[in-house]
Amino acid sequence: MEVAPAETERAAVAERLLTSSLRTSYDPTVEIDWDAPHAPGGYWLPPHRSSLYGTSLWEQLSQEQRVELTKHEVASAASAAYTIANRLVHPDVYAAVGIPPAVGRATARANPHWRATLRWSAARVHANLADVGLVAGPGRLLWARAGLI
């Protein structure tokens, strides 16, 4: 019996999705030691991934405030991921360390380190979508115009 072209195409897309997912998947239940205590005074993400890293606001923060900011940024990102939102920082992460949210957001938007972090994050999503042929033509142009690729 001959397989219909639509079935063959669906099988090919499913295979590409599975291959891409296996290559880029991250399983926090396996890759994170959840029983290990957090190191006191340790950053919650690499400092250069913080939205304010490399700015004058970053320089004005104490070491304790920088660590606290990264903690709130990680919590913000986890919350956004949980609600299937994009990976934008919630304004209250800045208020948590005494920075007016509008000032923090404006500084982060102008910060080349933060823009690089957003591009770094988007690159993984884009790679998955591109691998399965879902980002091409006008769609790719939108990603580029947004500065994500």
C-alpha cells in the first residue's frame, strides 16, 4: 500500500521536531542538583547575563544588590516561562534593589549586554523553529527586525 504524500510530509516534520528537540532539550530535573544549597553571596545567573550588567547603574549597586538583582531576574524569567510569556524582565526586579522600574527598564533596553542576552536566549528558540522549517521568508525577517537573530 502506498503512503499518501501528506502522511509522508507529516512524518518528516515529526521526525525533524523530535531530532531538534533531543538536540536542544534541557531537563532541569536531571541537570540541576536540587538538593545542593545555594552558595551564600553567589550570583543566581552569570553577572554578564543580568539586564544591568556593564551599565552605570550596575556599577552603583553593591555586591549584595547585584546578587539580589540576579536572584529576582531568575525568578522573573522562571515566572515568565511558567506562564508561557516571553523572557522579559518584570519591572519589580528593579524595585527590589531600590531602582525605579522605569529607570531600570530604560537602562536595560539600552544595554548592549542585555540585548545580547535576549539574542542568546532567542537563538535557541529560533534554531528549533528553523530546523523544522517554521521560520523562513517573512517570519525570519520579523525575528531579524526585532533584533533577536
